Amino acid sequence: MYAVTVDYTPFAGGTDVDLKIEIYDGDGALVMSDYGQKSKYRLLPCLAAGDYYVLIEDFGRDDYDTSSNYHIAVQTAAAAEAGADDNRGEATVLSFDAALQSYLGSGALEYAGDQDWYHLPLAGIPASGLQVLEISFDDGGAGSAFRYQIQLEDVFGEVLLVHDYLGGSATYRTEILAGGGDHFLSVQSAEGQAVEAAAPYELSVQVLDVDDPAEAGAGNDSINTAQALAPASTPENGWTEAKIAYRGDDDWYYLDTDNGNPRVLEMFMETEEPSLADYAVSILRDDLIEKVYDSNGEDGPTELKTSILLPAGSPVGPVTYFFKVSDAQGDEGDGLVPYYIRGNLVDIPSALPADPGAPAGAVYYDEASEGSNPGDAHVRLEHNSLLQKEYAVNTALLDFNGPNPSPGITRSAAGGLTTIAFPWIGGYIDYQGDQDWFELDLGPLYQQGVPADSDWYYDLQVELYVGGAGSPVEYVWKVYRDHNDNRILVDRAGDSDGFFASAGDSDTAVAPLNLFTPAAGSGDQFWVGDAWEGKFYLSLGDFNFVDAGRPDDDWGYEVPYYCRLTLVYHPGVSHP
């Protein structure tokens, strides 16, 4: 083994010469080369006995510079091994540490083309469940930016893993389902990485005997072998235990129902401790419907939940929904940490519950009838640059300004002002991401036989009531202005098509709610004048506390919301 070092001192005023260093054997065959804009070139070839030649030239053979100098030195170099284990046939056999249930190895890549091969004699290690290999690899604290490549293959030569590791990074760990017979692990430099100095590393391969009942028999690794889930309504029952036991493991489940009535499909998935797997759960039928995931399973226990609305269909018949549990990127697994999954079906309530403290005569805005007609209006809400959703809009309940206002709306005049009181509206956030929307058209107040006012404004008041012990849903209302009159809105405050007022539950604690906005005597003003004449929208939704430490995107039928809008019309003036 030799070290060929070229120190290059380019002219201080600049140069167009970039060196290229090449080593040839006695037959003129290129052994290795190095080039580029740098001041030191170091080549570490492992050479058989014989004559060799070093060629130094300008990289493009089109420049010269008599003021730029180089110095070449050739020295023998020490190596722990030189060509001893550079192929599978000469692999170093690792001893099995029964106490750690592991193979342990260490070494260094010391010269160009160096490969370190290790033989893992797995055939003699019994396993009652899945045999999974947990591979750990790092640079032993060297901290260099050297790029390693590790590869695992089974006795038949099937490649089970290829991974590039950057020195100085955290220890790489992954779990691979063992293939047939003995296995072989190789370490080499990644493509494009030159070996200019010894690059040390440490590795371990722990042999796990994984108990994963879902993998018994045909397993549940595909949609065709999916495992049945029975609906379970409470966290005290109905959990199915399984594992994403290795890299690439997928677990499939199905839940049967019918489309006779709309209902809500719920999914809950959790672990009791951190995991190497970054879990993801997808809900599918004909296509992907919803996907939730934990971007870092190692920072704490995983807790995922989601729900979707299952619409009624025609003709009525059975339908099947599938859950797919996997690692989010498909590149991790954990044979030691189980997960627990539960599915549930919830019928939509046909009426609001009895509550002596709730407002009397509230109109129930139920999910079963919301947006059920093909001609129903919808708004498109831009939550962010990547997410837009459409929501059905009720255009009747707040329709007050005309000869035939909607039932339950009352007018009362006093002191030259007119108060328009709308009925209480009750409802639920039926599923994750659900929102209830109501259209409000603000213009000069209709008065039969009286010309429309040119100057006017409305005071607005919104009341929000949540009774009982409170709801896990953090109910919040927002009022949007549709500046462009196209039912395309943005979920941002202060935008011309965003919301300009909102209020609701301010934390994740479950407690009753009784809000008046603006509060009586507060001096706050909430008004719309003639300059903003047009359509507005009142929405009810759940406030998602993203920093709550656990998933907070809530829904449910524990306790409904009650919301009421009141307007006070001021004729003859455009603002307070």
C-alpha cells in the first residue's frame, strides 16, 4: 500500500491549471486518478508487486502555467489489512456474542477500492418468530465527513439493504427481515468518495427473535391478506397489537360496514414508548382517502388519530375500508416496540341531546343533510399553500334581507335602529377537519316600499355556548369576507378574503363555554359598513393546538356547540 501525495501551489494571482493525477500499471492500464481544484491530492492505492507510473497534467490538457508549482511524494503506508477481505469469498467471520445477541465488528477503509466484508453465520441461531437484524453503524466518533456505504445480502446474494452514511452523523440504525441462510455485510466508500486517509467505523448486528402475531400464517403484509378489525367505541377495548417489525414491513387491516346511512369512521393508533419506526396510517377504499403520520417516532410515544365521513350511497350495499400501517418513509422498523390500533364506526346523531342549560329551540345543523344536494353551495378554503378544502355552505339559515326571510329570524326596531336576531344553531364537528359554514349577505336593510339606504352599517354579535362538562373539541367561530365574491377564501386573518373576526375555546382543557363577542360593556366594536357590501361567511370548527404535545385535531359527539348571530342595523351612516 502506498500514499501518493501531490502538493499544489497555484500562482497567487490566479491560474487556469487544475491538476489531474493518474496512476498506471506496467501495461498502461489506469489504476486510479484524482483531479479538481484543490491544493493537495492524496491517492492511496493498494498495489500488487510491479512497476507503476504517475502522470500529472492539466485536467483539460488545454492550459499551462510556469508560475504554479507542485511537489510529489510517494511513500509506503501502513494498513491493518491490505486486500485481505475485499470480496465476499474472503469475508471475515464475526463471532456471535450470545449475551448481547449480536455480532460486533470494527475496522477502517484504508485505501482506494477498499471493501470490508463480514460473514454473519445466522444459520445456527434459532428463532421462534421473525428473525430480524438490527444493524447499527457509525464512524466510531471520528467525526469526519467521509461517506460510507453499507450493504447487506443473504446467502443467495439477494441484496437486503444498501445505505450511505455520512461520518459525524448520529448512529444509523435500521431493522431488516433476515433472508435465507447466512448473511454478509460489506462496508466501502460511497460513490464519488475518495479514500485519502483511514476512515474508521464500528458496526453491530443484533439478532432479534420478534413475536408479531400479525405475521403468523399468511401475515397481513398486503391488502389481499388484510386482517379484520371490529368496531370498538372506547379506549378500554378493541385494540389490536402488532409491530412494524422491520424495514419495509406493512400491516393491512379492513373494517366492513354498509352505505345505507352516512356515518363516521374513526382510527386510533398509539405506542407506549418511543420507537425507531416513524409510523404512518393510511385509510383507503378505491384510492387513498387520508394519511396521518409521526415524523419522528424516537422523540416520544406515538399517538395518531383521524376520522372521515362515510357518505350514504345508492344502491345500498356492503363497503370495506382499509387501514395500512407502515413506516412513513418505508425505511425503518422496530421489532421491540409494539403498536396498538383501533377502528370505530359512529352514527350521526338524529337530534341534539337534551340539555336543560342549552338554548331553547336551536336549529340542528346535522352532517347527514349538510351538502347532500347536488346543487348545494360550497366554499373553497385555502388553509395553506399546500392544502385547500371545500366545505358545504348553508345559504338559508342566515338569509334575512328580503321579503321572505328564513324562519326563526326576527326584527325589532327601537330608537331608529333595527335588531335582527337569528335562531340558535346547534351542531358538531363530526369528523377530523370538519367545519360548518353559513352564508350571510350584508347590504342595505330591505324595507318594503322604502328606498334602500346608501349609507349604513351593521353591528355584529356572535354568541357561542358549549354546555355540560365541556367538549374535547375546541370550538371556534370565524367570520370571513368574500371580497372577490367567488367563494374562494383563505384561512388567514386580515386578508381581503380571510377572516376578520374570531373567538372560541382558548386551551385544551375540557370545560363549558359561554362567549359573547363583543362582550357587553367591553367597548369593543365588531361591525361591517356599506364599503364592504357583499357576502360574508360564518364558520364553526375545531381549533387545532399544534403545540399541545399530542394530536389535538379533534371531533366528536360528546357535547354540541350552540352559536347565534345578532345584527343591529344603523341607517344613514357608514361606520360607528
